[in-house]
Amino acid sequence: MTNVAEPRHVEPHLTESSGIRDFVFGFGDGINTSLGIAAGVGGAEISSSIIILAALVGMFTGAKAMAVQNYLAVKAQRELLKSEIAREEWEMENKPEIERQEIEDIYRAKGFEGKELDMIVNKITSNKKVWLDTMLTEELKLNVEILGNPLKSAFRMFAAFLIGGILPIIPFFFAHGLLPLIVAVGISLSTSFAVGAAKSKLARTSIIKGGLEMAGLGTGIALLGFGIGAELSNLGIIHV
């Protein structure tokens, strides 16, 4: 009789979160930047063509700035983590007994003791890569892969910013006055809610809360521009 192996139970896990982080930040900043500009300029009752131009300039400028800043931030974080990795490697080579004791302390705190503890410590310290990975994750709580690649992060941020940034501008290509702004707000609220909900689903937190948080906070702040633009127009600082 042939034994049929039981199907392996596989649970989905996020092994690398930098892509989600870049998209959520880039998309959110892009859509809110464009909506803020459109609302601010629209509040001054300026024509749709000027609103489109101002929003496009702001969108590409913001996308470039966010991409550069994200590249530098991820690169700096990776360099910092790599310096910590180099330090751990040096200590493993030059102070192996101290590092071994740290492994022992870590697993003793987890409840292991006696021969079982010795077996675990011996197994981990017999392989330098496993030893290093254990020190990084258990002692320093570091994971270089979570940060992602600086160049990839920059491109993802740039693309996500442009995707988010173009959405609130679309209605102004087809209409003038208050109507395209109302449509732009609706687009911003619905898409921001969808992205926030998707992010929360992946993180296994409240989908409704995540969606409302991203839609409400971002769009609400962006709409402050409408009041500013209208006030500047009323004061005569901006002339149509």
C-alpha cells in the first residue's frame, strides 16, 4: 500500500515589505499632492488648463524628490545595517566565546536548558551563516531584506507617486469649475480607501479602519488647499 504524503500546510507571509511600503507612501503622497494643488488653484477659480499644468509640474517635481529621498534613505539604512553585520562578523571571529554565550543567553530566555540548550547552541554556532543570521535577528532585530534595494525603491516610489498623482487631474481634462474638483475628491477618497484597505488586509489589521485612515487623513489635509486658494483669491493676492 502506497503512503500518500499529507499536503504541506503553507501559510502566506510577507517576506519583504519594502515594495508595499514604497507603493503606499508614493501613491498616497502623489494623490494628495495633486489633489492639494488642484483644490488650492481651483479654490482661486482659475481655469482647468492652469490647474492641470500646476498639478503636472507639482506631480513630476514631487515624484522626483520622493524618489531621490527614498533612495538616499534606504541606502543609508542599508549601510548602517551592513556596518552592524560587519561588527558581528568581527566579534564572531575574534570573540567567539562571548558571541556563543550570547546565543546561549538568548535561547535560555526562550525556556531552553540543559542538554537541549547545548544542542541548539552547538547546532547554531557550527554554521557561521546560521550563527550570524541568528545574532542579527535575535539579538539586533535586523533584517536587511525588509529595507529593499535603494534603486528599486526609488523607481517604485517614482512610479507610485505618478500613478497616484495623475488620478485627481483627470476630471479637469473634461470639465471646468467646481464639478471636476468634486469628481477629483471622489476619486481620491475611493482609491485611497482601496489602497489603505489592501494594505491593512496584507497586514491583517482592520480593513475598514485602514481604508478610512488613508482616505480621510490624506484627502482631508489635501482639501485645506481649497480654502487657502479661495481666501487668497478673495484677498486679491491671486488675480484670475
